Amino acid sequence: MLQSTLDKDRVHRLHVAVIMDGNGRWAQARGLPRTAGHREGAKAVRSVVEAAPDLGIGTLTLYAFSADNWQRPQPEVRVLMELFERFLHSERDKCIENGVLLNIIGRRDRFEPRLLRAIRRAEAATAAGRTLHLRIAVDYSARQALMDAARLYQSTEAQNADSYSELLNRAINSRPAAPDVDLLIRTSGEQRLSDFLLWECAYAELIFTDCLWPDINGQELERAVEEFHRRERRFGRVVEARELAS
Ligand code: IPE
Ligand code: IPE
Ligand code: MG
């Protein structure tokens, strides 16, 4: 059964998704090439991942490279792929040590074979992690995922939102399946979704911060989670006067 792939304990913790934006501007502000911003951005990932479990986060999805990002200049794309591969090697042991289950979501058919091997190795080595499901979205497009899941849905018996969610998770190689997003954060001041988790963010709280991604750290994440807890989520319902008074 598809549902069995969900880790119940992890599901009861928060799913935070982050659009890691602003690397290029961070570098340009310092007179550096855009790629310097990507290198610095990769370091910021570690600080956020380390902070996440203590903030009640069970699933952390980081948008690293969109399907549309292939349209960037080739040298920039090459550096991004190199950084990604290096990240898989350098973080693997740390993930195992900290119980982090590393999972790459998105398409897989456009990666170099070497990168694909590194992905599979890192995922297999960290598969037992129960502290945090770290999903890194690479060659990811929410619209593509929605189309792929729709194709699978046609031949499914149980047709409802939950079964569609499971198929969507399968379409993007999310292992295990992840719950809907509770909090979506985008750095660098931009206020758009850029084809990220369009279905999963149906009732997500949105936080936009001017901070550029390379300047992000665990404290910034903590501030965002604190703001999330101050928000009132209604899911279309009305809040009873009784509840408000208590
Ligand atoms: C985010 O930073 C990283 C990727 C999209 C790969 P950008 O590279 O988009 O940085 P800006 O938006 O140009 O500053
Ligand atoms: C979205 O950022 C993708 C990632 C952060 C990986 P972009 O910088 O590519 O998005 P747009 O072009 O500003 O919408
Ligand atoms: Mg950008």
C-alpha cells in the first residue's frame, strides 16, 4: 500500500520548503561571479539542515535547481551540477551520523551518469535516517510533476486527493512520500513560486524574506518558524468564538 511509505512520526512534524534564491545577487553585490554565490549558498544549506530537527521540522524540501534553470549559461549550470555532486559526497557521512534521510526529488533522466550514481549512493546510504527527511529538488518542475502524476492517476482505482498526493510523491521520486507543506519560505525578496510544489502548498503559510540565500542560517530559519507558529491556519473553516477566547 502506498500509504505505508509514510513515516508516521515524521508526518506529525512540520514540512518546511525553501526556495533558496539570491545567490547571484549576493555575488554581484561583492563584485564576484554568480558562481561564487552558488558556492556560498551550498554552505548555507548545512546550517539550515543542522537547525531543522530542533525546530520541529520533520521534512525539509530545498529548491536547488528548477527545470527552467537549464536555460542558464552552460558554465553556470556546470558549476551548479559540480557543487551538487560535491555536496552529495561531502554531506553523506554527516547525514548518516545525524539521522538525515537524503532524497533528491525531480526528474532524473537529464543528469550525467556520474551524478546519478552519486545520488543513488547517497540515498541508499542515508535511507535509515529518521530525524529529518531532507528533500533537495533538482531538475524539478511542479507542472511537470502534476502532469506525470495525472498520467498515473488515470489507472488508479482510488481516485481522491490523498491517492493523487501519493502518486505525485512517486512521480518526483520522493521516498518516503512527504506530507503537504506547512511553511514555504522564499529568500531574496522575490514573491513568486517559480513552479515549486504547486499542489503541496495548497494551505502552506508563505514567508518572504529579503535575506539572500547565502546569508541564511539556523537563526533565520528559527525566526521564520516562530512567525509560522504565530499565524492562524484555518483551512477554509471559521474559528469558533469559543476557540478564540481560550
Ligand atoms: C538561486 O539563486 C539558485 C538557483 C536558482 C540555482 P539565483 O542564481 O537565482 O540568484 P539570483 O536570483 O540571480 O540572485
Ligand atoms: C527558482 O529561482 C529556482 C530555485 C531557487 C532553485 P529562480 O531564480 O530560477 O526563479 P525566477 O527566475 O526568479 O522565477
Ligand atoms: Mg533567482
